[in-house]
Amino acid sequence: MTIKTNQSKPKPNKTPLYHGKRQLSLGRRIYYFFGSPLLKLLIKLLTSTYKIEVIDQNNVITSLINDDKVYAPCYWHQHTLVCLTAVSMWLKKGFRGGFVVSPSVDGEVPAKIAKSWGATVIRGSAVRTGATAMRDIHKAMKNGVSIVTAADGPLGPQYQFKSGVALMAKLSSAPIVPLSCAANRSWSLKRWDQFMIPKPFTRVILSVGEPYEIPKNLTLNELEEHRSRIEDSMNKLMNETTEVARNEK
């Protein structure tokens, strides 16, 4: 007896490819559609109450806005709110900046907000799309886009400058620009970065450090030495900024 079996060809996967672990469901699409403008509005209302004092002894902000040269502005993840508020203002004045945003669904709102500022957005992750993200970053910087990064993000350890950021700056010959901030009064979230949210109507100090250029022809061991120096420089700038804010109470 001959038994016939139905050996059908496997059906092609029609699910759209996505770099993140979760798919963008209809519910999430609705959430992000309404959540993005609302979050942007809340941030704008809060930050508009800040009295921001900028310390920029080397006139770096002017260079960021007016120079054709690319830079690599960096800040600690704890200071994201204030530093990105400052960057959004520079973008309106002509700064050609960009951000690397998580390719997962959690990056949808930040990506939309960054694009609304006029920034270039690269969807990538050091964990899932490291090589692809680095390629896209290098391409953007060759086209004159300065990539802004949280140097200890996205998951820490806190206040440790990531080697990938140093490598990015080296490959693109982009001077690293340290950014730091402090506030008289603020909330700190209970998470790895102790995310800082200055309270309404508080005085905020934003410091812009001296650009640090990494020589292009370095070995990995030599790159580590420069990474360590930049980390020390950023922590020093943070401590100095905190002291200024403390003395202005």
C-alpha cells in the first residue's frame, strides 16, 4: 500500500523584520502616536521653567553650530534630560546633530522626538546591531553629522566611558565634547543611572568642556589610555559643575 503525504512548501514569513525583540502591535502604534506629542509637550513645559546658566569657556557651542567639522558631544546618562534640551536648542540654530536610538519598540518615542528637533536618527544597538550601527554612524559623520551620545549608556556601568564611543570618535576624527549639568533642586530616579530631573523653576548649570581629539592611528591599547583620560575629564567636569550649583543655592 502506498501512503501519500501532503508535503507542502513552508510558507514565507510575512511578519515585517524588526531589530527589536517585540513587534509593534496596533495597541503600541496607537500608544506611540499619542504618547510622543504628549511626552514632548510635558518635557517642553518642564524645561521651559528652568533657569539655565551655561559655562562654555572655550566657545565650543559656537563651533558646534557654525563649523563644518563634525564633533562627538558626550554626557553621562544621568544628565540626559538637560543635555538633550540644550542640544535641541543648538539644532534649531544650525547644529547638524544625530542620535543613535534603540531599534526596539522602546525607541519609537525617542526617535520621533529627535526627528521633530531636526536631528538625524540612527536606529541601532551595541548589543544587537553593533557592526551595522557603527557603519551607519560612520557614514552619517562622513556626511557632516555630529553624533551625540550618552557615553555610559544605555545600561551602564554609571560614569564609565564606553570604548565604542571612543572608537567612533577616533574613526571619524571627531573631537569629543564633554557635557555635564547640575541643578539646585532635582529628583533622582532609583535606577542604575540615577536619572536626574531638575525640579520646576530651579537653576540649572550646563557645562561644556574642552574638546578632546583622539589621534586616528592608535592601537587598541593606546585607545584605552585615551578612553580613560576622557572618562576622568568628564567626571572632573561633573564634579566642578556640581560644586558651582551647590555654591549658587
